[in-house]
Amino acid sequence: VRVAEEVAVLDHMSNGRAILGVGRGLGRIEFNGFRVNMGESRERFVEYTEALIQGLETGHIEYDGKFYKQPKIGVRPFPFASFKGRFYASAVSPESSRIMARLGIGIMIIAQKPWDKTLEELENYREIYREMNNGEEAPQPLMVVFNGCHEDESVANEIHKKYIRRYSQSALEHYEFNNEGLANIKGYEYYGGLSKNINKHGMDAFVDFLADLQVWGTPDQVYDRMRDYQELTNCSGFINGFSYGGMPHELSKESMRTFAEQVMPRLKALEVGPSIGGGQSLNIAAE
């Protein structure tokens, strides 16, 4: 209820431009902090997300699940507009993609796999979405990248070498991508196979691989790579991270400003389909 109401406030303040992203989590440290059994995450995610969708689409939440129980209560403020087409979730495993398709949620692509694997799983998600939603096409995905944009190519390369790689190392450590024991946690069996592959090739190789999937360079180089990624995935937008890996604040601001001034206008001019969500109205009245 609290999340639904906070999202509704943001949507009113932004005049219906909010985009909502959710995920079930992978970091054991996070589940331990909340004292929640990580093996329950998939079931909990489905229940919480179903309730959240209900709240944002109907203006009330009423749910009686295994983990989440909520007597009927109104969402205040009443939702501004439907979130259909602007509700996204990260889905790394094929099992999660199937859940997102059933829930009618778009996919948020986080660059961390070989492209042939990513595109294969994206197409599988689209097929499942059509099957589960009466032939309706899935929302265009969003793509998440860590971005280092600078007019000086040598500085951009240093951002990649030092800060993007440092972020990649921190992601490996935080999420324990190399922990084969994840295979023994219900719902995380997929990550066990991933960890075996990482350990086979070495953690440094995985860190380099993850860093090289990100976006860095001069404004022209950044634009070219992001355009290529858009064409590969048919994504409708990007979520860019500009501060990571202990990057100095001023360098982060310069990267963001350079991107905003020299790259973003060119990306926005690309024809990539309808705007996200479209601000569809709710066909119900507040109680």
C-alpha cells in the first residue's frame, strides 16, 4: 500500500510520466538484512507485484495470498493514470521472464550476458507474452547501462578502465555471481550455472566482460553504441548510470552534462515507436 501510494504521488507530480521498475532481488546480504528467506523471493515477488498492479490499476488493494494479506483499502491519492506499458522488471533468468509475461510487465534489460543469449531470451519472453496476453505484443524493453561520456576519448577510456570496471567488480562481489551455492537456493538455480561459468573462465574475465558491455567514449562513440543497442533490442528507452565505482562527483557531472547536451537530443530524434505507456486513463472512478 505504501509503495502504491508513493508511486501515485510521483505520478501526479510528474503529470503521468513516472515509469515503475521492480525486481525480486539477488543479493543475499539484502535478504539477510530484512530477515526474509531468500528461497521465498519468487513467490513473494509475484504476490507483492500482483497487489501493486491491482492498486495502481483499480485504486484499491485487496489481497489474500500466502505471504501478503491486505483487506480492501483505497490507494491515496487515487492513481493518476494506468501504468500499463510503463511497468517494468529486471528478469535475468528465463523463469522470471515467464512471470513478467504473465503479469503483463515489460522487461528491463541489464547488460550482463552475451548478446546472443540476451536476444534469444528476449524473443522467448515476447513469444510467451503473446501467448499469455491474447496475442498482444509485449511492451518494448528498457535498457540499463553505465555510461561514461567525455569529449576527450582518453578520459572516457580511463572512466571505463577505472570506474566502470570498478563498478563491475563491486557487482560481482555484492551479488556473488561466482557463488555456486546459489544453485541450492529455491528460485536461484539459474545463477548456479552462471557462477560455474564465471569460475571456469575466472572472475577477472567476467569483470572485464561486464565492463565491456557498458557504454563509454566520446559523444559520437556513445551515440553509436546506444543506437546499436537500440537496434538490437528495439528498446524504447535507456536508463543511464553516470556515477559509480567511486567516480569523483565533478567527473560524473561532466559526463552527464556532455551526454545531455550532445548525445541525448540525437537519441530522442530516433524513431523507436510510441512513447512509453502513453498515459492511458483509468476507466474507473475514485471511491
